[in-house]
Amino acid sequence: MFAFILFGMFIPYQAVMLPLRTTFTALDVTRGVPTLIIAHCIYGIPICTLIFRNYYATIVPNEIIESARVDGASVTRQFFQLTLPLCRPPLAALATLQVTWIYNAFFW
């Protein structure tokens, strides 16, 4: 799984089309916009994972999360009140990139 996440973004769409079509046929989801949305979400996961992981490793200080843990905050509260507000820049960048890539892919 890690190898797919790490190297998945370097595989061109043309190499993934046939296995993706086979998977969608097996799942009986072969027509319409939902199929395109699912395909783009699956194909966008590796780059999003890479960007978020690097952002969290460098920007989000561990001391803030540790202090929240000491204060008794649950994991969900730590995520929604500390981590999520700190990750607005990569969210904005990835949203812009994904929308642009998906819009450009509709021409094909």
C-alpha cells in the first residue's frame, strides 16, 4: 500500500485506465460522473498524502499536540481544534491543484 501511495502519482493515467475500468466493472459502477469523481479521488490520494505528511512533519509543532493531550483533549478534539485549523495552507493549495487537474482532465 505504501508503495502505491509513494509511487502512484508517477504512473500516467494511460497505464491505470484498464485496471480501473476492470475494477469499476466488477463494482458495477461503469457510467456517469460518479465514476469520474471516484477515479480522480483515488488518483489524487498519493500527492495529497505526500503534501500533508510533509506539512505536518515540518510545520505542526509536537508541543502543541502534547500540551493538548496533557490537558485531556481527545484525539478527535486535537484534530478538529488544533491540527485542522493549522492545515489551511495545504488544504487551499491541494484544493486548487485538484480542481485544476480534474477540470483539465474533463477535456480528455
